[in-house]
Amino acid sequence: MQFGVFTVGDVTKDPVSGKTLTEGERIQQMVTVALKAEEVGLDVFATGEHHNPPFVPSSPTTLLGFIAAKTSKILLSTSTTLITTNDPVKIAEDYAMLQHLAEGRVDLMMGRGNTGPVYPWFGQDIRNGIHLAIENYALLRRLWREDVVSWEGKFRTPLEGFTSTPRPLDGVPPFVWHGSIRSPEIAEQAAYYGDGFFHNNIFWPADHTARLIQHYRSRFEHYGHGAADQAIVGLGGQVFMRKNSQDARSEYRPYFDHSPIYGGGPSMEETMEQTPLAVGSPQEIIDRTMTFREKFGDYQRQLFIADHAGLPLKTVLEQMDILGSEVVPVLRKEFDALRPAHVPEAPTHESLKAAAERAASLESVSPEAVGLEGTR
């Protein structure tokens, strides 16, 4: 089970101090959070991709490449790579380059984003969103798996004898999660390829999330990748913790009320009841997170949003300390004890490389040798 944090990189006024960070300060804050995540023993740091104010992470590979140079263990990912508006050729090149620089500590999450105007900014039509996601990803897979690609589709110019460089590290492409909060077509896409499915269930009630995950699991099995409970699932969430729940809720309330995500909607208590938002003591966070397994089955990755709504860096780092020392160690132990032996762990570069080597070894054994082996 992997635990980590993700950022959406919003530049939001602190409603308590009244301070708003500059873009440069916010970018440096994200780097500090990533380094802290490794320090406290988390497994994953992920960044979103946005191309509009008040967000700053418009170039995830630049940010993650910088963090890769300053870390040695933590896995670097995206909490959305826009498969719809980025050229799949550029995605193939950028993330293969990052994979080499980070020595394999890279995977990524494909998504369509939540900002409609981004489509015309990059020359696309939002009405083609699902079709772009399907076509672009099909091309991306070929670019990573075939040395020379000739291809023609609907949404970009054809390719003739094209080789994407650099090639994936060790010939093993980065693992891909497909992120969606409402589209069964994306869950279907993840299942078809045997990729991971990530439901960033910040806003959604559990029954909605469960239906989409169950669709992915059943189709994963349908396409022959394994049993439904062996499908690779990730979940999002958000927490805010203090020693006791009263202090946590009192301190977090102004940030919730002015949040670009939550502000102006249901109250904090209503949101906590209806979504995975958890504000309270470390034990309350543990108890709430453990209910995810009951509702959605065994899963492989849990990411918490760490640093949004203008929270001061000092507070964010305190949250990371609590996650690393009091919450995640307990969750790891509990989830690992409950996970059946046949349910896989989250893929890593090392596990994917080992699987590729095993497959190559089996392919190298001639049918005659297999037959002779069977007679001994």
C-alpha cells in the first residue's frame, strides 16, 4: 500500500493572516512539501497540472525533475497529466526523460482536468474530451512500446516512422493511472489496458465512488488482467489533524470556508458527512481512512491533498509530521494485515521491470524445450 500527498498548486490568500504568496513562493512551497514527504517516510508526491490562475503547476515534469534531483526514495507522480490537450508525443518524451533522471521513480495519472477553457487554449474542442483521451492514450502507449511508430488518427497530424526519444528506462514505460471522478469511459479505458484507476473522491459520496470503481474492477476481470479484486485502484482524500478534533475543526474552519474547492458550498460538517474530507484527531483520520477499504475493497494507493486553501507552510509541515509519525504507520500495518495474498501491491519500476524480464524469459524458451521439460 502506497501513501502520499498531492498538490493542486493553488495560490490562495490565507484567510487568517491575510497573506497571499507570490507564484515563486508557492512553487518553492510545493518543493518543500515534497522534500518533507520523503523525510517523514511517505511513498508518493504528486502534482496536478493547471494552466490558469490561481494555480501554478503548469509544467509538472519541470517541477518533478527538480524534486527528483533533491530526493532519493520518494516516487514522483502527477495527480493529473492532461491527456486531452497535451500532445502524446511530448508526453512520451517528457516522462521518459523524467523517468531516466529520477532513476525509475516516476509514474503518472492521465486525466481530462476540470477547467473547460483549457481545450481552446491548446487548440482542442471540449466536446471531443473523451475521444481525445482515448485516441491520445492509445498513441502514447505505442510510442513507449514500439521503437518505430507509423500512425494516423483524427486529432493530430500523422506519424511516419517516428521514434520517441529517449526510450523508456530499461524498456519499461512508466506505470499509468487513469483518473476520473465521473466518467465510466475512463474507467473502461483503464480496465482495457490493465492500467490503474484513480478516483480522486474529494467531492463525491461513497456510493458514487463505489459504482465507478466496481465498474473498473469488473471490466478489468473481463479483459483478462486478473480477478476483479486484483485491479489496481487509487483514492484521493483530504485531512486536517490536531491532537483533538475540536482544535482541528476550529483551526481548519476558516480555510474550509474560503477554499477555492469547498468555499460557498455545504458546511464543513456536511462535507465531512457526505465526502471523504476528514478533520479531527489522528485516530479519527485512521478510522475514517480504514472505512475506504470496507466501501471500495483492497486498494493500492492513497493520496491526501496537503497544502491548499492558503494554509501556511508551517501548518502544512506539521500535518506532514503527523501523517508520517502517527497516521500512515498505523494505516500501513492495518491495510497490509487485511490485504489477501493474491491482491497485488502498487506497481513500481522495479516490479514492472521484473515482470518484463520474466515474460521475456518465458518467450525465449522454445516449445520443444517446454515439451521435453514436461516429460522429465
